[in-house]
Amino acid sequence: MEVGYVWSFIYALITAIFIRWIIKRVIILVKLPPGPWGLPLVGYLPWITKDAYKSFIDIAKLHGGLFSVNLGSETVVILNDWKSVKATLIDQPKVFSGRKYLKLTEATIQNNDVAWSEGNVWQIQRKLTLKCLTNIGLVNKSMESHIVDLVQEVTEKLTRYNNKEVPMESMFFSSILQTNWKFVSVDPIDNNKLREYEDAIKELFKRFHPDNPLLIFEWLRFIPPNGFGYKAILKASQVVTNTLRETINSHLNEWKDGDVNDFIDYYIAEIKKRQVSGQKNEKPFTIDNLLGSVFDMFTAGVDTINSTCLWAFLFLTYNPDIQRKAQQELDAVVGRLRMPNLYDFTNLPYIEAIIMEVHRKASLAPLAVPHRTMEDAKVFGYTIPKGTTCYPNIYAIHNDSTLWDKPEEFNPARFLDNNNKVVWPSYLIPFSVGPRACLGKHLAQMELKIIIASLLHKFNFKCPIGSENSSFAIENGLTLHPQPYSLLIQLRND
Ligand code: HEM
Ligand SMILES: *[C@@H]1O[C@H](CO)[C@@H](O)[C@H](O)[C@H]1NC(C)=O
Ligand SMILES: *[C@@H]1O[C@H](CO)[C@@H](O)[C@H](O)[C@H]1NC(C)=O
Ligand SMILES: *[C@@H]1O[C@H](CO)[C@@H](O)[C@H](O)[C@H]1NC(C)=O
Ligand SMILES: *[C@@H]1O[C@H](CO)[C@@H](O)[C@H](O)[C@H]1NC(C)=O
């Protein structure tokens, strides 16, 4: 008898808890932005194609620019148009400044970097990293000389192919990697190491695409034989962190006060400053955070520039009139006797507009990096609960025909006003917007300007005979890559 009562009680309690949970879920779902129905367990995932940003465009046609969609393990919110991105990332910067938590980034860099940390630590580390970047690279001008070296190297590589077809996909990456390296550390990277390091970074980017099931069903990492690529990611990130840790250690061993030559020195100096004033070394003033910041520069900062350069020369080749016009501008402003530099850019609006149009058409990080709400958020009368993952759909905004005239066309002139001045519209957002926007934006623009202007100044880029109609195929990743391609290259006559 007694036992029977206890069981009924427990049964009733469990039912009550369960019903309460269901009611709470329903209330949340009712308040959430609308979205498509899915199936139990897998949600709407079976209908999401490999190019998730395109599936989201289709969903938005039915449910509007702000919608929620169940991806199996969680319900995420998609900011599919400019109005929604503005109402969230820009108008409620603090609320939307969180980052989706991933076991994967925890396992690789313990979220000690800028891109995957959150809250106070993220804010301080971001500021500190930006300060190091600015003082070492941008104020000092040393970065520009490193980029000029990079261009020199790429130019030499390309010149060897004069009047022949050049496999463009292998022309940029290693030079960009070495440039970013120079500015993180003045110690040169060992040549044998470089290859291994390059492959590891390539591997990381290939595996880190948002539709990788591993990023959605994180338990897949336990499935043999290789945990859906989990082991490969860990291995690759180990190669990168080992190399970086060795370099940081040699900086620490040879540390001399006041002798600050590179990013690592600058960060160490900030850590030491706090030690001297007797403060504890709390995050982000630790060597592990320094490692994280540098790790970001080599993951977020190399692949992106490699792909953008490759998109640029692909677009310029298949739009020969635009290429010619850019070269005319260069010849008029820079002349044929020297190479272009950053100062010239006050007078190179057309080239600048080309780079902007490359950013728009390429939409390199189509869904940016997943955000997370730090508290309950109200948007257009809906409630997005704290801890919800949100993706801005940058691709959709860059291809929105209500914002852009003929978005499918490559047309730099759309960014020039009647006085031939460059106008950057607020909804051109290759680097995303708000407090989480790309930290390497200025560095990236600097590298792209010098690389693209210099190579256009030096060479003509032409389609190989017979491939005039090849499409701009896309390879999927966290960033969009063009497929490997070859071009006919020609030194310009002086
Ligand atoms: C063409 C080049 C680049 C593009 C298109 C690009 C794009 C982006 C985008 C879309 C984000 C996500 C912002 C968000 O969460 O909403 C991002 C974040 C980030 N990028 Fe870039 N990026 C580029 C180059 C670089 C470079 C050169 C560096 C490093 C020096 C860099 C470092 C970072 C970091 C650290 C973050 C994370 C910022 C944070 O979470 O606070 N990026 N980038
Ligand atoms: C600029 O960088 C050089 C090394 O590249 C260094 O010697 C110099 O002290 C730096 N200047 C400033 C103001 O940081
Ligand atoms: C991009 O916009 C063009 C023109 O509006 C449209 O034809 C095309 O389907 C769009 N692309 C995607 C992926 O939605
Ligand atoms: C490319 O397309 C154009 C027009 O559609 C056609 O006339 C031309 O023959 C094509 N060229 C090649 C190499 O297929
Ligand atoms: C650079 O980009 C090209 C074009 O997408 C790609 O084929 C190549 O693998 C990239 N290089 C590296 C090392 O990732």
C-alpha cells in the first residue's frame, strides 16, 4: 500500500514536470520568430542543403527575413535580411555579442582566443589584440613593407609563367602565411615546418564548415573510426599550436624589457606589466590567451585573404573591360615607373570599388561565425531566449535585389558616386557588423589593396583558350572558395 502511494506520487510528479516542460517549450516556440516545421529529433535538417545559406534564402521567402529553424539538436535564429541584422547585431550589440559554444573549439584552443571566447574576457582580449595589431602593423608601417615583400614574392612566381597558364590556386597562400608570420614573430619560420604548418591550416579550414554534421551533432565525435573528422581537426590544430607555443617560448626565453618587435613581444609586455604591478595573471593576460590570439590570426587571417585574392583575379579575368579600366586608373595615378602603395589609394577609387565588389560577390563567410544571445532579446515583437544561436546570412544580404541593382552582376561602379568617390553602403558587410565584427578588417584591406593593385599593375590576366565560359564553381567551407583554376598571364609592357 505505502509503496503504491509513493509510486503514484513519483509518477504524478514526473508527469507534471514533463507537462510543465512542454508548456514552457511551446511558449518559447510561440514567442520565437516563425519558421518551418520539421520532424522530431532531426528538425528541419533533412531539408538543409550543403549550401545552408541558400536553403535559408528559400525559407525566408516563406517565413520572412527573421526566422527560426530547428536543426535537430537546437533551434537557431537566422538573420536573413539587413533589417534583421541591424535590429540585432547593431541595435542590441551587447545582447548579440555571445558566441555559440563548441566542444570542438574547447578541445583545440580551450576557447582561449578572441573568436570563440565570450563576455568580459572576450571584450578585454579583443581590445588588447587590436591594440597589439595596430601598434605593430598599422601605425608602424612595418606591415606595409612586409606586404611589399609578399607582392615581390608572388610577382616572381607569376613572372616564371609569362605567356603561359598559371595554376592560380597555389600562388598566394604560402606568401600570405609568411607575411602574417613576420608580423606575429620576427623569428623566421623553418622551411620544413612551413609545409606541415600550411597543410594543417588548410585541413582546419576544410573541416570547419557550418554544415559539417560534427558542428551540429557534437556527439558524432565519439563514432569510430575517426569521429567524423574530429581526430583530424585535433591533429591539425595540435600541429599549429605546437609551432606557435615553441615560438612564444623562445620569445619568453629571450625576453628583454623594452625590446618589442612583434605581436608576441607586445602581448608579453602587457602580461609582464601586470606582473610588475602585482596583479594576478587572470584571463586574458596569460600565455594561453596570447597563443589563442595568434592562433586566430593564422586561421581566420590566412585562408580568408587567400580566397579573396583568388576570387578577385577570377572576376577580373572574366570581366576584361573592368580589368582594363583598373589598369588605366593605375597608369594615370601611379605611372609605369614604380609600384602602387597605400598612399595611392586616396586616388584609386576604381580599384577600391573593385575590392568592395569582390567582397560582395564572394561573401566569403556567408553565415559569419555563429553568435549567441547573452540574455533574452526582443526583436520585432518576438522573443529570442538567452543562449540562442543566431546566424547573420551575409550572402543573402549581399545578393538581395531590393538592396542591389542586378546583384548577380560583377559591377564595381555601383560603389562610385557622381563625383567618382567611393561610397561604402552600410549593408555591404563582408566583415559582419557590431562588436563581434572581424578584428582583422584593416589588416585584410591593407593586404588586399596592395596585392591586387600591384599585380594588376604588373600583369594582364586572361582566360585560358577554350575555358571562356567556365562557371565560378564554389567549394564549401567556413568560407567560400573558388575551385582551383588556371589563367593565362602576361607581363604588361612598360
Ligand atoms: C577578406 C578577409 C576577411 C574576411 C572576409 C573576414 C570575415 C570575418 C567575419 C564575417 C567574421 C565574423 C564576425 C561575426 O562574428 O559576426 C570574422 C571574425 C574574425 N576575424 Fe575575420 N575576416 C577576414 C580576415 C581576417 C584577418 C586577416 C584576421 C586576423 C588578423 C581576422 C581575424 C578575425 C577574428 C579574430 C575574428 C573574431 C572576432 C570576434 O569574435 O570578436 N580576419 N571575420
Ligand atoms: C616599429 O617596428 C620596428 C621593427 O620593425 C621597431 O624597431 C620600432 O621600435 C617600432 N616602432 C614603434 C613606435 O613601435
Ligand atoms: C541572387 O540574386 C539573383 C537575382 O535576384 C537570383 O537570380 C539568384 O537566384 C540569387 N541567388 C541565390 C543563391 O539566391
Ligand atoms: C562560350 O559561349 C558563347 C555564347 O554562349 C559561345 O558562342 C562560345 O562558343 C562558347 N565558347 C566555348 C569555348 O565554349
Ligand atoms: C587557396 O585558395 C584556393 C582557391 O580556393 C584553394 O584551391 C587553395 O587550396 C587555397 N590554399 C590553401 C593552402 O588553402
